[in-house]
Amino acid sequence: MRPPKLLLLDFDGTLCLGDDPVLAYADEVDGMLAQKPRSYPAGRSVREAVTAALEQNSLLVEDIQYEAAGTPLAVSTDPSASVGKAHPVSWPLQDGYQLVQLLAAQAGLTNEETGLAFRQARQQLLSRGLHHTDVHAPAEAADLISEVRASGVSAVLATNAPAEGFGVWLQALGLHTSFDAVINSAQKPFGMPQTLEQARVTGAQPVPQTQVLSVGDIWANDLAHVDALGGTTVLIDRFATGLGDPDHRVESFARSAPIIRSWSD
């Protein structure tokens, strides 16, 4: 009898695709900054800068301000300074959300303010109706997860997104019945150890740490802890950052499908 297995999946950038949520976040940040006496160094709003990044498929926009040593302003070089924070300012960048937060921090917003902007953006999208956005799941996601679960593998979704209103997102993506458990407000990366332990005991038997496959788009948030414990990792590296040391690096969820199937057998 084979040991139990766990497929641990990230949400934004992995199963939830589309740029409107990132742009809505940028809009909320711009709204907050409009109330502060500060101008943008490159003359662009955060939304304009992020739109350019997404169109060019490169997160290194000219709007980022750097110190003489080459580290962006607002990025702490002291690892202990961010311990306990759910969403520290990240560098190097791996997704559009991190770019929004970095530009917001450099323009003077606090982590608390950017967190509020993120939540307000999600609420705004729900109020508008997700069917009016470009939000979508990978075409093969629902069937693939169903197939994997049918083989006896537990599938758990772990996201930093809050639980409030989250069911609407899953309904819109057609993933509302796809998981054995959904862990909201996971506070990755620092909450990943607790999140993984919670996910491992979802099924009838605890899943060994080496029998976990984690799929996500941010190395530190989604994969590093699983990798350190001997699990398997798939990094969806949309922006070809080259960051991290995953077992598999792919450009899209579609490319991860055969890897997931092979691992689950």
C-alpha cells in the first residue's frame, strides 16, 4: 500500500489567472497615494507602471528606485525585520502583486496600507462581478484536480487571500468542489510551516513530508519550505525570473499538468 500523498496548490498566479486583480490592486494604491503629498518619480501612476510590466512580461520597470548598492528602496536587507509579517516587501520580484507593493512602499505606503488596498481591491472586483473581469482558471485545472483526487491524492488550496467572499472566486473559476480543504489567510511565506502541517492532516492519514507536491508561482511563499522538508516542487515562472531551486520549472499551469499526473501515479 502506497503512502498517502498531498497536492498543495497556490491560488493567485497558479489557479487564478488574469491581470485584472493586480490592476485593481494598483488602482487602490493609486487612490491612497493621491491623498498623500508625493509624486511618482517616473511620472507614471502605479497602474501605468504595472500595466507596462504585464504587457512587456517583465517586472523590472524603470519606476523602481534603487539605493547605491543596487537594492531597491523600501526593501529590508535584514531578514529578521520582516519576520511575522504576512506580506513583506519582496525582492527579487516574482509577480505583479509584489511589484504593486514595492512601488507603493517606495511612494510612502506602509505594509498595513498596502494590505488594506489589496483587500479593498478584492472587494471592488466582487462588487463589480467577476464575470466582468478577465479572471479565469487554467482550462485543464478542474479536470486534472478531479483526476488526481480520484487516484487517492488529497488536494488542498492554500492562499493568502482572506476567507470572506472567497467562495465567490472559486465558483467563478469552476473550482468550488475541487479541494479536500481550502486554507485562507495562510500568511505565506512565514505561515507556510503551519499551513503545510494543517494540509498534511486533511485526509484520513497524515501525509509524509516527502509525499507532498507543491505547485505555485512564488518560490519563497509556495515552495521553499516544502522543498526543505524533502517534498516535490513545481514553480510556475511566468516572468522567467530563474529564482528558486524547484524540481520543475514551467511557464504555465498547463505545462505542470503532466508532471502532476506522473507524480500522482
